[in-house]
Amino acid sequence: MAKQQNNNRKNRTAQTGRTGRKKSVSGRTDERTGRRHNAAKRKKGKRKSRWYGPIVIDRRHLALFGGLVLVLLFAVCMLFRSCMGPVTSPYSYVDPAYDDGRPPIDVELLTPNEYSRPCMPTDTITGIVIHYVGNPGTTAMENRNYFEGLKNSGETYASSNFIIDLDGEIIQCVPTSEIAYCSNERNIDTVSIEVCHPDDTGEFTGETYNSLVCLTGWLCTYLDVSPKDVIRHYDVTGKICPKYFVDNEDAWKTFKKDVSTWVKANKTE
């Protein structure tokens, strides 16, 4: 009986192997099954890599393509800009070639009064200040009459040496030897020019612009002021005045260039 049990035990050992793992029917162990399982996982992993590989490559291609498109757009923009040329003022200055260089001026001096014409002498003039009236559509005479009316209303202190109309007419309100209440702390050593404009943009008409260039150039010559010392009210106080020349720096530079051209063309020995 004991011998029979030992034989049975040996048979079970032979069936399961030394490790105690049971052989499969085909004689292959679970270890081989495990190896097949691991191999299958590796194969699946390879398939996964092959699946995702093209996506990574496509993204790189897409990034490269996008970069090329941006470079092409930039090149087209630069070419278009170069074809357009530099940004300049919308004005087209035409020198009317006055006989003595002095543009026609309608002298309509204000009545002496403390609010708009105090009759105080200036120091040596060292600059010319450009303004805009800030009242779209109003004429030079209307603005001149407003200054005149301050002697009665006394509502504020305000005036200007010159005002240029929408049609280019120039009106003088205060002599250049007297201060006008227009440019704050620079009243004492500058001459002021107020300019009318048709709308809220502050842009001047062509006639107004021509008169402004001529008047400013003539004053530079007459008062021995360099065109470099022609400034905006904005340059004195930071006020947005004259609005169009503050909003459009290129137009302001073109204006100063036109004034310099006028001075050189009308310079007398």
C-alpha cells in the first residue's frame, strides 16, 4: 500500500514538473505560454508605435509648412509696403510764389483789453506754435470775433496772433510784438497760429494747409526763427492740439519739411 502511494506521488511529480506547475495537454508549460503572452504584448506595442509615429511626423511637417507660410506672408507684406513708398501727408503743397514772400494777411486787430489783447510786449521770438481752433466748421472771422467778445464776457483769457480760414484766408488778431493768450508759458517768446478745420479729425483743407505753410515760412524768415523751432501746442503742454498733426506724426514731419523748403526757396541774401 505504501509502495503504491509512493508510485502515485512520483506520477504526480512527473506530471507537474519540479516547480509544481502543471504541464499543458500539449506538453508545453505555462512558462512558454507566458513568453507568448509577453511576445504578443511587445508586438502590440510595436504596432502602437507604428500607429503613432506618422502623427508625430505630420505635426512636424505641419509646423514647417506653417513657418514657410508666415515667411511668405511677411515677404509679400514687405514687398507691398516698398511698392507703396513712405507714408506722407495727404496735403499737396503748392508754393503760390508771392512777390515779396509775404502771403496776403487781413489785419483785424483786437481791441486792447485784459482778456484777449493785453498789449504786453514779447521777449525775443524764438518759436512759432501751431494750433487748431477745436470748433469744426467755424471760420477765421468767427473765431476772431469770439476773442473780441471776451473783453465784454470776461469768461476766459484767449487769443492768437493769426487765424487761418477754411478757404486759406489769413487774419491777424494780435501784432507779433505783443503776446497772445494761446500757448501757455510760451506766450512770452512765441507767435501763435490758430487753424480752422472742417470736421472733428482736425484735418485742414488744401487751401488752409498752403496758407499755413506760407505764413509759417514767412514768419520764420521775418522773425529769424529756424523751421526746427516750429512746434505744436502739444509740444508745450501735451494737449492734443493741433489734433491732426498729433494723431499723424508723418503729416507733421511733412509739414515741417514743407516749411523748410519754403524758407530755402524764399531766402534773400
